[in-house]
Amino acid sequence: MCGICGVIGSDGPLAEKRVRSMMSALVHRGPDDEGMLIRSGAVLGVRRLSIVDLSGGRQPIYNESGDVGLVFNGEIYNFPRLRIELEGRGHRFRTRSDTEVIVHAYEEWGERCVEHLHGMFAFAVWDGRNSPANPMGRGRIFLARDRLGIKPLYYAMSAGALFFASEIRALLAGGALERRLSRQAVEGYLLFGSVVEPATLLEGVHSLPAGHFLAVKLDAPISPKPTTYWDLSLRAAQVRSATATLASAARHVRSRLETAVAEQLHADVPTGVFLSGGLDSTTLAALASRERRGVRTFTLGFREHNFDEAAAAREVARQLGTEHHELLLTSQEVRSRLFDAVGALDQPSMDGINTFFLCWGARRAGLKVALSGLGGDELFGGYPSFRVTPYLASLLAIARRLPQPACEPLSQALLDLARFGPARRVADPLRKIAAIFNSPEILPHAYFFSRLLFTPVQAERLLAPSITALHRDPGNVDGSWRYSLADLVNRARLFRGKSAISYLELRTYMLNTLLRDTDSMSMRHSLEVRVPMLDDELVEIVAALPDAAKWRARTPKALLAEAVKDLLPPEMLFKPKRAFMLPWESWLRGELGLELGRKLESLTPSLALLIEPEAVQSVWHRFLSKRTGWARPWSLFVLNEWVRRHVDEAESCASEDSAAEAAAS
């Protein structure tokens, strides 16, 4: 696991300086080593977190002749088998690292090398070989990202050159990009609590989509156009099995899970499992314990008993015989590290602080690699959205058939009930239902109404008038979050029933929130988090199954439970889903909330241009009066602090540095 960066289409002292600045911003991702690849037309950099082949896996790494080089972030889990195949084809290896496998795979298969790689990855290949048609060329750069987007890769153009990095903050550290907020991205953030890929919060900065690569010639003008090499919807359609049963599907799932866990335990550093006591993490801990003796497990505990699963995790660890570690997290500890946690987010998110403290605790327990159950809920149907979306879809169908004048009274009645009714704890769900009747065409699928943070009406009140006009302008669609979601819904049509919901969960909430947060928060602590439930072959197997082979009424995660029923006690198999959540509702009504309220009183300048301060205060007061949940004021606090730190304060520092350089010259 590492951090990578580079400048393509430029070289010389300035390009090297920019890359070194980006590398400095990535030290937390790779505190163990660094390296640079400097060639005509390209400068690549890497910071390394040593996990496999600690002494021999230094980067950049090259082929035998030195005309193909690589910087790499991630892990290739099938590298032992791939190495054997490549050696059989005549390739010679100098290290034991998975990194070197990518170089030789690219040599052998070119762009199609990504089809042979299984794992989590983002990498850049410099190819200095010239073709017979262009013997004097300067070569090319090949960028790629893994199938499910576990590892990030961002890029932007400036002065004709392409900049890329593992983090947006590193791109900005290069000093060539404008720090200008994307109005479309801010709107999407308010709706869903995170920024919708491939957009980012900054105008002109893009995320290379999951399952895509980007090829750039060094002797031609650069116009980045990502190319798809894998799409789950198409892949699942190709291998779909209509005759599978729950029992036969469970056997395939169990076999692939065992392989995934065994592959992802491979490391030359201390490795463990995040253990919450739920089905996903317990499954991983059980399989890991079968594969290796003395597996370490780690759990966060809380004094607030409604949120604390430490006792359940402790009992699971006792039964499995793991070396268990536990950390009690208090509101005082969170408050003392709050701004460090927010600063660790590479993009703002309503959800990432949980992961910050989990990874912080795991590093304190001595882990350098941790397996996480992330992906189990999306793949096996653990979220409420799997139950709620069909109900919302029926309401949406009604709303789209009714004339708008007939919908308005229904919407208003629901909003009045949310505001004045006795059941204030369901106020936010009522507002989501009201949004269906108020704005039935604004979102392309009922699933997205289940995932709303703020409803479209609430978001419009928060946004400045100049911003709210965006969603009324039909010409302002391409590249926006609306365009991205509409494209996903078109792809989801290849699935039926709950399988479509699973696809949308994997491609939105999982990608835009959970994976992004996990990457940035784990890397802040130089901890590598691996996600066996998102093994791409496992995901393909489950996605290709018919609903009848995956879901059972009143049986949570029926397919997974069937696959591991011999490993776990019955009470674990049917245990209700509990989200991993810090006790924010309680904490934000104490001293932590006082600090948050003070921060929301003054929006940072760049954000104040886009969001109405009075509307922000209204959200905070609704929370204090228990008319909305904690996530809404919290998401605004995180957005404000992220923009303050990474846009306004950083821009001020950059201006001062430029003035100092001008004065010195």
C-alpha cells in the first residue's frame, strides 16, 4: 500500500519540484520509503508502505531491460500464480513483490494486463519502448484503477500537463491547480453526504472511474479519456446462472470466500481482522482463524451501551481463539482528535470519522494490515435499503402517474406530520417520502430516495439562489451527479429485483462513501485495510445469481449465512444488523456539540458563496430540538472544516508563498 503521483506532459526542474511536493503530502500513505521515475515528458513519484517483500519491493520497479517502469498503490492478491505464469513465458524476476508482477504483466499483455490482475490497485506504468511506426517517440503512460474502486486515483489538467495522485490533497500540494469548489459537487454532497464520482469537490479534478484505465502518449497533446475494462453489470450478464439454488450458490460463495481470505492474509507484517461481532466480520475472523493460528482481532468499545458491541466481539474472539485487542473510545478522546480526524478526509464525508478512530486503535494495537467486512451489506443485502426501496418504488410510480397538483397536498401533509406530528423520531423518513411526491423526477431510481441525507427541497434551501438554478438548467447535465446516477440506473436495468439495489449500493454508497473514507482514514494511520468481501470474483459470482438464490424473507443475508453456517453458532447467523456507528446523537448534545455549534456559526469564505448561513443555523437548531438526526448538522460541519482547511487556508498560504517568491526574485 502506497501513495503515487506524477506529472505527464512536462519535465524539468519545475515538474520535479511539483512531484516532490506531492510526495511530501503523501508521506502518511508511505512512511517507509520513496522513489521517483524521471524521463522525458514524465515525472512519477511514490511513497511506500512496506507490506510484502520489505527489503526487495522498492519502487519504482522496472522490467529486465529498464524500458518499462512502475509506481503502484495496492495489493495484487493473485501475484504468486501470475508470477509462475509469467516466468513460464520467459520473464525474469528480481524481487518477491507483487509490484514486479504488474511490470511483467504489462510487458506481456499491454493494456490488457488489468484483466489478469486481481486485487486493489491504482498504478502508473511508464512505457519507454518505441513502436516501429514511431521509433523516435517518447513512449507513453498507462494509468489504471481496480475493478471496484477500492484504491483511488485522481487527475487534473493544468497548462497542457496531466497531474495525477492518490489523493486530491496531494494534487493540490503540487501547486499547479486552482482551489475552486465545484457547485455541482456541493449539491450532490448535500443530497447524499459524499461527492458522487467521477466528480470531486474541486472543479477540474476528476476521479479515474473504477474499472477504467487511461493511456497517454508522451509525444502528443494530452486529452484524458478513461476507457472501461470491466463493468459489473455486463460481467454479471455474461455469466448469469438462472438455475442456481441457495444451497449451490452457498457452496460457490464459501469456496471463493475461503480463497479470498487466504490470499489477503498474505503479508510480511502484523495482520489482523476488524471484529464487530456482526456476521460479516465474524465470518472473516472465523475463516482467518482456520487459515492461520494466532490471528489478531480488534474492536472499538463505547461507554454508551446502545452502541457498544465490545462484549459480543470479545465472546466471538474467545470462541475462535484469536489474540483479541479492544479500545474504549470516549467522547473526550474524540473531541481531542476531532480536527485531526476531519483533516484526514481526502474529500468531505458524513461517515468517515468512525473509520478514523477504528484505524487509529488498530495501529495502537500493533497492526499494519487489517481485514474488514466492508462490502458484505452491499453484496448480501444487509441494509434497510433492500427492504425500503421496493416500497419507495411503488410510491414513486404513483407520484409519477399523478398530476403535480394532486401530489402537492400529499407532500405538504407529510411535511406537516414531520414538523408537528408526535412521532418526531420518524421526521426524516417522512421528509424522504414527501420528496417523492414533491420531486418525483429529480432522482432516477427509488433507491436514491432511501439514501438521501437532505431532501432536494432542503438542499435548495441550503444552497445560494445562483446554485439552485443548476438543477433547473437541462443543459447543465453532462458530468454532473445527475448524469452519473442516470448512467448507473441504465446499467442496473440488467439486474432484477434486489440485485439491482445491490448493484446501486456497490456503485454509489460503497464507492463514494465507504471505500473513499476507508482509504483516506486508514492511510492517515499508515494502515492497510483489505476487503475480502469485495474480492472481484466473489462479487461477480453473487451478482450473477438470481434473487431466488440470494434472498430469503426474514433471514438477514441468507446466502452468506448459508455459506458459513457450519462455522458460526445459530444465534450469530440470525443476529439483527447493527451499523458500526459512534454515539454521535448523544455526543453532539454534550461538549462536542457545543464546539460543533460554534464552528457552524461562521462558514468559511469559499463555502459561504455557495451555502446560506441562515439555513445552516436552521439545521443545527432542528437537531437541538430533536426534529432531525445528527448526520445533517454533522455533514455541514465536516464540509465547512474541509473547505476551510484545504481550500481557503491553503489558498492563503499559497498566495503568501507566491508573494515571497516574487519578492525574493
